[in-house]
Amino acid sequence: MKRAVLADIHGNADALAAVLADLAGQGADELLILGDHFSGPLAAGETWDLLRDLDARVIRGNHDRYLLEVPRARMGGSDGAAHDDLPGEALDWLASLPPTLSGADVFACHGTPASDETYLCERITADGGVAQRDAATIARLLAGIEAPLILCAHSHLPRALLLPDGRRVVNPGSVGCPAYTDATPVPHAVEAGFPEASYALVEGESVTFRRVAYDSARMAARARAAGRPEWARALATGWIAS
């Protein structure tokens, strides 16, 4: 079974289109998409047009949940921009998505099995640094999950880890948002350090990360027009700092 794993599109329709074009030549048997599909000042409606007819197994992420649960007046700028660009059927689709997927040989979640807001493979240090979690803590967060392959997202950082018990953990990275800032648990920046769209191919013990170059100019222009220059910078460079 060759699986293509996508995550964290964040409304970047041009990055998603490039990934889907690249994926067409990879011979994948199954497509899994791990959440945070729309949130961002980019092109949520166009992203929905690309996602709506895909033959894929899809879960929702924390920002997808915010689009459903947070009143519009209280949404952050990225969620609000996506909400205003999406038709009702897209929100209905989000509401139909499960938070996790489970099978005999694979388990998929956005963050951890218990939380869509917690990084599985990373920890945030007291000074706002981003570090890899230790294996024991990752295993504790995966307690009760027996599948040999665990797929996660949320941090936007491509990772393939082999735990001491033999379980493999894969984060495909982000299709559409290579860098961002967050305030929880302390202010920090997550930066992939490259601008290409990222996804993963998983087949048995083999994990291949694909970095797909695309023209980010249109999405960056949308971000700047929305008053989000940090998004434009991240799309162009893979870094969030000015």
C-alpha cells in the first residue's frame, strides 16, 4: 500500500494544485489529508473547489474545528478570512469529518490522538524554541494506539520518526503554509525553512518527502492585500521572521 499524505493546506489553492499535479505521477493507492484545509488569508473557496471531488480519506484539524465552533465575530484573522470565502456546503463538509482515522495498519490524527492543538513530534521550550520531543513522551501521547504507522500534522514540519517499539510516526509537512507564529504554550515561530509545498509518500518502511515548487506570487499578493505581510513572507521564503 502506497499512501500519499497531505496536511495543512491553509487555503493555499495554488500549492494544492501543484501537489495534486505532482501526485498524479506517483502511483499512490490511497490519499489521506490530515486537516487545517482552509484557514488563512489566501483562497479558501478555490481550495474547496479542489478538495470537494477528491477520492481521499480526510480528517479535520484545529482550525477546521474553529471554523465550526467559534462565532464569526470572535474568529482570528485567518479563520475569519477563510469563513467569509467558503460556501455553506464546505462548512457542512468540515462538520462531517472525523477528528481521527483508525485502521488495522494506520492511525491518523491532526495533532495527537487526544488533542488537535498539541504537537506530537515537537515541544516548545520556555524561550519559544521548537525542539523534537523525546521518544518516551511521544509514546505516552500515543498510548492505546497500536497501529504500526501513525500519521500526524499540525506543526507543519516534515518528520519521519521510528519509535523504539517499532511504530513509525510521519508528519508530511505543510502543503500551503511553511511558516507561522503561535502564542501557545508560549510565543513561538515554526519555520520549515523552505517555500515549496510539502507532502509525503509512505510505502511499507519507506517514507519519501516531496517538495513541490510552485509560483507563490498570487497567494502572496492575496496575503498582502489582506494586510498579512508575514504570510506573504512565509510563502516566498519558508521563514516568518522579517
